[in-house]
Amino acid sequence: MKFIQTLSAIVLGMLFPTMATAGTLPVIQNVDGYESLSLNGPWNYIVDVQEEGYYDYRMNPTPWGFFRNAKPQKPEDLIEYDFDLSPTMQIPGDWNTHDERLFFYEGTVWFKKSFNLSPAPSPLKHLLYFGAVNYECRVWVNGQQAGHHVGGFTPFNFDVSDLLKEGENTVIVKVDNKRHAEDVPTQIFDWWNYGGITRDVKLVKVTPVYLEDYSLTLSRKEDGGRTKEICFSAKLNKAEAGHEVTLFIPELRLEEHLTTDANGEVKSERIKVKSNRLQLWSPENPKLYQVQVCLDSTTIADQIGFRTIETRDKQILLNGQPIFLKGISIHNEKPNGGGRANSAEDARTLLSWAKELGCNFVRLAHYPHHEEMVREAEKMGLLVWSEIPVYWTIAWKNSKTYENARQQLTDMIIRDHNRANVIIWSIANETPHSAERDDFLGRLAQQARTLDNSRLISMAMEVTSAANYVNRLNDNMNKYVDVVSFNQYIGWYRDVNDAPKMTWEIPYNKPVIISEFGGGAKYGYHGPKNQRWTEEFQENLYRENIAMLDKIDGLSGTTPWILKDFRSPRRVLPHVQDFYNMKGLVSDKGEKKKAFFVLRQWYDTK
Ligand code: GCU
């Protein structure tokens, strides 16, 4: 009996970590500010359709799983897997566009990476950081479980200091991208379910007490224009008082020395700066300041812009001035064949097309994009709408689903809350009305405000009724959002030639953003404007929609659907869609369709 107990204790230790061994920590702020070992590059992988590497034939988690990275010790030993003899794929990357056998694959794939480490001089610690893994993953370091994560588009990190050793170390990751009703997103969504370790992996060195988070914003408060106030706050990973935190902004000759309180926090210091000295971030002048935040003897460098964003009645004000958001929606997908975008170069390619369109704003749909996308947009002067994948019909009554959505929202805000160009947090897209939905989304909106009250909250609603060409928006969520945004597809899913007759009833004294409109076209396919899929059809649809939307009272921006044709398993029309949603203004190769120029022309007038 004793032996069984010990065995099961060991098994449980390997499979279900006690938080002591490792565990998910709040995502560290500005991970690129820290010294780290990149674990990007080739990883061995094993496709495990029936999760043989995790469960025994009774579907109980097995202690002899692939996470042990076992090798035969004796000739008679039976080990039926070998990572080192298995193929490799480049990480970050998705398996769908790496291995054509896995193009449609949804299931489990195991990944293994070995690396050498001369142990960090104690007391330094190591955080194992993932930019994102889609969808659910379990991570082991040297056979010991480091942690578990759910959600495919936000970063997470584990403290693995106690699991590492001198010399060769091994990280093994079990990734599963199967879809379930209670997930976020739920079972169906109009984009490709790219699976894998889709963003950077790093082993980050930190001191035992480190800057878990810091925040720099510009207060909306004015004192007649002479000075402005920068708000600075910081939080340590430990509730320890007396730590020195110093903020340096050399270009502003700003140096602030602060000390943490008993909670290990420096709470919102208001630092006055002469207005004539501070350049505000804007699309025309995307000014970023070199900033250093020091904790005791560790210095973290960052690039931060300062601006204010707010609404006044039906206007959106950037730095106190009304702005029209000339936007476009974008999926986080590489051009030329698809695959998850994951580099600064991918970001620059997509964002430069948006700039060519005359945009000052991008809706990063429907989930947080990779960090470089947001940072490159910040450098290029593009404002950002960032969103979590609470998409279509989520399991509103399921508390685990809510916790999952709340965690994704929190991690999205933690990662990007110092980015001046991010102005809108979006909590949902096209969700059906119900009391459960309102409760779920209402709590998310409050969570977003609690975490960050310096930005605007929104979500993509849907037109509620459209009888007799009168389009009404009637959504209880209006009271939770700062900007009323909705998707409408007049000219495509509805009323092809009725755009000129349409009128709108939007009974809210808030700015309006049309978060989606558009239609499909195949680049190079030409014909009469009433012929679906021709460039002329899409061109005409844009013309009619623009004329219609321009009449909407309070219209403060649009993000048409969508910049580039993108992969979707829901789009199966041969020779036209071939698993691509064709609503792009550019093809997957970046070829500009006629409607591209119609939108640019309109934006030139804004
Ligand atoms: C929806 C949805 C998008 C989708 C688009 C379409 O509105 O939000 O994710 O791709 O419509 O039908 O093309």
C-alpha cells in the first residue's frame, strides 16, 4: 500500500504541479527589457492524435508520458517515441503551414527543445516565457511539470528556477488546439485554427525581487496648458517595502526616486512636465521617449509615448482634439500562404499596406496580436483597437469560461498598457443578446476599467433590427462602453442595392465606429458590378457603403473588413475561396483590389 501511495504521489507531482514546483505567475511587463536566452529555432515535434504521450489506454494520465523524454537504458527497454529522431519545426510557428500533413490538423502535438545552461549565479531566477501557444498547453522542464496554460493569443510565464540544472536542460510542451464549446473562442470562428508555439519562447533572467509591472500614462488633467502630468506606478513581484524605484526620461531631464510601500508598490506618482517640453504621441508625430525604470540595481529600458484619449459626446478626442479613425481590420496572419504572423517584419508588411490605404488606425481582430504588431504600429503612427476572442456564442453561464475570458483580457492589458497607440480595449465581437451575456460582458468591461481607466472600452455589436430600411442599434451593453461600435454587411449579406435608402437609429450620445463592413472579391476577377466576387462588385459595395455611412451622426471611425484575404475553414467555394475569406482589400499576396483605392480616396478626405 505504502509503495502505491508514494508512486501515486510521484505521479501526481509530475502530472499536476503543486504550485511549489512551478506555476503561472503574472505576465512580466516588457519582457524584452530583460536579459534572456531565446529558445526560438528548431524544436523536435511528435504528432500525438490520441494523446498516447499523456494518457494510458484507460485514458488516465500516465506517469510514463512523453514529458519524461525517456531513452532505452537496457537493450530490452521498450520506449516507443524518440524526440531526437523526430522531425523539427521552426518555433515560433504554427504546424498547419509548416507540415502539409497538418494543414487541417486539430489535436495534440508535442514539442521538445534542449539547451545548455551554466546555472545563473544565484540568487538570480529564471522565468520561462511564451509569447503565445494555441490553445491549451502543458510545459515540463527536465521532466518536471512547470505549468499549464489555456488561451492561444496572450503571453504567460513560469518560474522554473528550481527545475533547471547545469549543462543540458530540456523543455517539453504538449500543445492541444482542439476546439470546445466552453473555450474562448468557442467552437466556431471565421479564421484558421493555427496550432502550435506561435510566438517567441525565452528563458528570462530576473532578480528574486523584480518589477512585475510598471505604468506610465499622461493625465487628462490640464492646468491651463502650462504643465502636464505624467502618472507613474510600479509593482514588484513581492510585497516588500523599501525598494528603490527610479524613473529616468533623459530627454525630458526627468529623474524621480521613489520607494516601494509594504505591498511592494509605487502608487501613481504625478510628475509635472512643462507642456512645451513634452511632445505628444500622435499618428502625425509618433514620438516615443527612451525611458529607464530602475529597481535597486537593475535597469529596464522601454520606449514610451505620451498622449491622452477620451470621448466628449459623440467625438473621440486624441490629445484633446477630435479625431476621425481611418481604420482597417486585420488578422494576425502572414501574407503569401498564411500562417500566424510572429515577427516585426510580418507586422511591417501588413501595417505598411494599412498606411498606403491612408489609415491612422487598425482593428487587430479578433484576439491580441503578437507584441511586435502593436509596437511596430506605435512606431508607424497607427492607433490600435485590441480585442479578446469573446466571439459569437460563448458559454456565458460557464464560470470557467468567464475566468478564461477575464484572464485573457487581463493579460492583453498587462502586455500592452504602456503602448501609447493602443486606445481601445474591445471585449467582444458579434455576441447574441441575453441576460447571461450582458452579465458576462458587463463584468469584463468593469475588469478592463479597473485594470486601465486611461483608455476607451468598446465591443463589436450588431445592428438589432432593420425593418423598412431603418437600422436600429439597441444593445444593453451601450452603458458599459465608451464607443458604440457595430458590424454591418449591407451590400454583402444584406440588401445589395439598398444602401442609399438606409437610415440609422443609434440612440446613444457616444461616438460611433463601424467595426466591420465589406464584401468579397477575387483579385483579378473582373465583370459587371452586380457580379459577385468581381473586383467591380466589391468596389461598388464600398462606394455605396461609404456614402451611406458618411451620413451617420456621430460617426468617428471605421475599420472595414478586412485588409488582406485570410484563411478560414468556413470558406469552401472552389476556385474563389479555397479556404480563404476573400473580403480583403488586398489579396494574400498584397495585390490591391479596386475597392482599396475607393477607401483610400475617402480617407484622403477625412
Ligand atoms: C463577421 C465576423 C468576422 C467574419 C466576417 C465575415 O462579422 O466578425 O470574423 O470574418 O463577419 O463574414 O467575413
